[in-house]
Amino acid sequence: MQPNPYLSVAIPTYNREVELTQCLKSIVPQACEHGIRIYISDNASSYDVRSLVERFRSGYPWIFYHRNERNLGLDANVRQVISMVESKYAWLFSDDDVMVADALALILPLCRLGKYQLIMPDREYKTRDLSQPVEKWESLNHVVTPTEFTDPVELLVRYCHLNYTFIGCLIIDLSAWRRVDGTSYISCKWFEHLCILAEMMLSGKALVLPDRLLIVRSENTSWAGDWRVWAYNFPRALTKLPPAYPLKSRRQVLSGWLRLVKGTAFRLMMSGRLRGALNWQNRESILAVYRDLQAYNWIVAAYLALLMPERVAHLLKRLGA
């Protein structure tokens, strides 16, 4: 069998032996049916990923493995694994997720059609051991029928806090991806792929699917509970988007995310302060992001209250509050 020219699966991985094993068990049997290549980029894991991959490759030859000499970070590893792919589309897939049965059979005709620069299936949440469903995200803005988007701003605002940022729900037209010079987005840690996709979609068409084609381990992301990723890196990436995305739309994305997080933004900031995420050295860089987005004044006020609690308390006392 010749390798499928339309679709491949690209998996960036780091130190997830059990999860990657389950991930490949869900993908390889259906990849065999269609000759779909699987690419794995190992970000210098501490266990022998090559041996794990070889066990699967002994029964299916179209699996390709690369190991980085050192941990390059998520963004560079995503770029690395995508650079390995030779088909028209790459399904960028998380190493700790599981692909549902017949997912590739559903996506492949869309890749043959070649109409979309981005295809985003939905996902199902389960507990970390995959034993129980988790329904906490059921109220979000999911589509109920396949929906085309030609307006990149509408796509960003509606799905940035959902599948647009999530590796695993991104099936990418590589010719469109490679036309973008992503060098200006290298500083957007954790969200470099979002910025590249946003620029790519300025002249593209996306298809959002209601089908839940992957199972996600809830709260198992590398940055789960990491205050700085969502309170600093995410808004910083929004400031880096192309000028075609209006300031109003970026603020809509930010406010949409703040409504989704567990607890209030103030509680998140307090958590970050207690963990030492804020200090005098990085205060200005953090505040600058929100100034660039012209975010709501109470956000900045909350930061200042956390950074300078004694001064704020003194000021309130003087004001008689």
C-alpha cells in the first residue's frame, strides 16, 4: 500500500509513556485501513520513546519518529512535527488524547475535497484514566451541524477559547500553514500555533464539526492550573495577532476566556501571586499586555492590589474606605 497523500497524523510528545501508548493504540488500527502516516516528534523525553514507537512500527511501517536533542518547548516541537509531514493535511494530535473509532474515515473525504484550510472536530472530556465522562464544558458554544466560517474574526471570537487553541482539534492544510512566516510569533509561548492559524485564516475557509472525534483527559494539559499561561501568555498572543483582527474582537476573546475559567480573574491572580508567579521584575511586562488590549481597568487594579498590597491598604485608609 502506498502512503495516503491527503492526511497524516502529527503527534508532538514529551514524557507521557502510558498516554502515548493508549493514543497510538487508538490511531494505528484505523491508520492501517487508509495508509495514513503517523509522525511523532519526541521533545527529549526521559524514557525510551523510540522503543515504544518501534513496537507499533513492527506491525505498521508508516510511522515516523524524530527525537530532539533537547527539550525545545511545545511550540518548537509542534513546528518540528508539522515540518515532517508530507501529505496535504496534518491532524495535529495530542499525545495524551485518544482518537475515537472511524475518526480518520470521517475526516479523510474532507481532506480529499481540499476545500478547507482548517478543519476542527469537537472533543469529549473524560477523567484522567478515561473511565468517566466529564460534562463541565457542555454549556460552551459547540456547533450542532457542520458549519463553515469564511470570516476569520468570527471564527477567532467564537472558538478561540475552545478548539482553536487546542492541539488535537486542529486538522491543517499544510500549504496554507507554510505560507505564513511564523517568526514574529515565536515569543507567543504555548499559543504560537494559534497566531499562525489566525494569520493563515485571513485568506482561508474553516469547517467546524459537531463530531466528537477525540477523547481528552480533563485537567491533564501541561499547563493545567498554571496561572501565567492563561493570564499572561494567552493575552500576549492576542496582542500579536495580525492588524486585521480588531482590538474589540481581541478583547471579546479575552473576556470570553475569563468567563470560562474556574473562579474569578481576581482569584486566579491571587493564586498566581501566592505561587510566586508575580514579582517586581515581571510586573511591567504583565501589565503591558493588558494595556495593549485596553482591557478593563479592574484587571489592572487587581494586579496592583496584589503587587502592592501595603500601598493599596494605606491609600484606602487615607481615603477613609
